Amino acid sequence: MANLLRQQDAMGYRYPFLDLSKVNNMYIGRIKEAAERVICSGRYVGGHEVEAMERALAVACGVPDAYVVGVSSGLDALRLALRSYMHLGRLAPGDEVIVPANTYIATVLAVTDCGLVPVMVEPDVLTMNIDTSLIEGAVTPRTRAVMPVHLYGRVVWDGMLMDTVRRHNLLVIEDNAQAIGATAPVAGFNGSHISGTLGHAGAFSFYPTKNVGAMGEAGAVLTFDTQLAETLRAMRNYGQSRQYHNELQGYNCRLDPLQAAIVALKLPELEFENSSRRAIAGVYDCMIDNPYVSKPIYDGTGISVWHQYVVRVKDRDRFRDYMAGNGVETAVHYPVPPHKQACYPDMNILEFPVAENIARECVSLPVSRCTTLSDAEDISMIINKYRHG
Ligand SMILES: *Cc1c(COP(=O)(O)O)cnc(C)c1O
């Protein structure tokens, strides 16, 4: 009944969670121009549009000298980074990779797809990101890498993480699918503060719902490592170094110029996109005042880009029905943590109470560019009138 109510209203929310056609409409003139340019170019995979996007991403992240390799999705970015490290002898099947217990499943799928072993670590209850103070305790003689996920747009990066990584000589592959343009409180290994440039490799996603979205699938890996970048370029293209000469067993994970051109034209607007989300988050932070609704806490953990604005509510279904009844569409990121998914039966016995509790209580409020500041004020007032049963 509750779900039915939400579904029936799906087309008619006064405050929709995310209206992608509206978001893309803000760029429509330039998107049509780019599409026409690509169609007329006769080149539909790879090529200079992809190279232009790769340069634009390095610039948007404030590291114009970094290598960027455009690939077919965020999952492929993670997968290919791991596969490339395996090819370079930095990782071997059976090696352990530390991942957060609270993440989107793609992080974990990338690890298991490569024959590596995910070792999960509980989130910090306040930031909902991996608890960096618990990483050291999860390191074993087989640990070779950490994959921090900057979940919901907030960077997870601090001295404790860096110390553990240095002490055990680990690789850091950032899952930056949700945090493009976010700022870390302390500099990463390359001296920069921007998410995705902090560790040894950073994976980006341009899935349509991300802060910078393509109109299809797209992703990228950013690194300062020449060897890794070269391996990634071969890996995404059947493993060939030049045409029909295959040095490694690669994949077809190439990016198409249409997606690349759309991403490239949006990248210069990254700061605008992120600051408009920040403004909406600011309204929620000022205005939401209800003992039954816990707001995300912000305390010296850098500058978030608010991919999601996630509150926590004990009786979530009831709260979401109340919101839907008042015209507010909400979402849940994510209802089932990776270790409880049916695809990982061996992990189902594991218990990560903090992550499981977040999965039970989290609710995402509208925070995209199609939500206005006055919408955010209305939504806050609706939330403040919510009463627990
Ligand atoms: C979206 C996402 C991915 C995967 O990106 P795709 O482009 O959808 O493959 C990976 N990790 C996280 C945390 C994500 O949110």
C-alpha cells in the first residue's frame, strides 16, 4: 500500500527527486551542437572528442598535468584500474582490498570481478563514510589496496588513512563516482586537495544521475602514474598498444565521442553545479529542525558536493509516505548493503551494524539543480511538521 501510493504519485510530485530532462535542458543548445558535430565527424568511438574530455576533466580537478583515461562507465573505471595494477604486478588474485561496508555495490563488484577479496570496514556513524580509524585494524599480510568511496559527495581523506597506507605500502584507488570536485581537508599523495586526485588512481562516473552526467554511460580514471595510464589505455581497447598488436588481455571499455562531448561541455560548469547543490544543502541545514530527522553532520571533513543529501529517520517508510503525501519525492541510497546482497551469499553472514543501521534509516532529499532554494525551504517546512507515530 505504501509503495503503491508512492508509485501512483511518481509522475505528479510537486517536488520531484531528480528530473534529468530538466537538468539537461539547461545545456540543450550546446548538447545539440555537440551531437551534430559528432554525427558529422564520422568518428563514433574514441578520437579527439574523448581526448578533449580527458583534458577537461584534469583541468576541472585542478590537476592539468594528470593523466585521464576515458572509459565506458564508473564500474569499468574501477575494474580497469584494478586490472591494470594486476597487469603491472602490483596486485594479484586473492589479494585483499579494503572497501567501505556502506557503499553502492559497484565498488565491491569491481573488486570481486578481478578475483580480489573485498574486506569491509564499518562507516563512521556521523559521516557515513568509511571510518578511517578502523582501516589499520583491517589490514592483514594480504592487504594490498584501499578503495575509499567519497559517498554522497563528501570526501573521506585524513592523516590516519594516509599513515595506514604508507605504513603498509598500499595502493589507494578512490571511488569518486559521487564526489567530482569535492575538497579534502588535507592534501593527498599528489599535493592536491580535490577528490579523485588524492590517491594513486581515481575513478569517475558520468552516469546520467551523477553531478556531471552524460546521456548514456561514461566514466574515467585519473592518475599521475605514466605506466598505469598507458596500461589503462591498452586495457580499455582490447589490450592493444597499436592496432592489431595485443600486449595484454584487455576489454572493450571505450568511451564514445557523443558522451565525451556532453561531459566535456558540462565540466567547465562543475563549480556552478556543485555550488547550487551546496546552497540547497545549506537551506536544509539551516531550516530542518525536527528531533525525528537527523541531518548530515559537517565538521571539518572538507567541502562536500552533495551528490545526495541524506537524512536519517527511524520509521523510514512512514516518513517517506508522509513526504510523498506532501508532494515530495525521496529516494534511498541504499536499502541493502553489499554484504547482504543475494549475489554475495558467502558474505551474508557478516555483520556491520553501523552500515546496516544506515541502510535501514537513510532517506535522500531532492538536491539537484532542478530543486530551487524555495523548494528546499518548502521541503524543510514539510519535514518540520512531521511527527513520529
Ligand atoms: C555510480 C557509482 C558507481 C558506478 O558508476 P557507473 O558509471 O554507474 O558504472 C560506482 N561507485 C559509486 C559509489 C557510484 O555511486
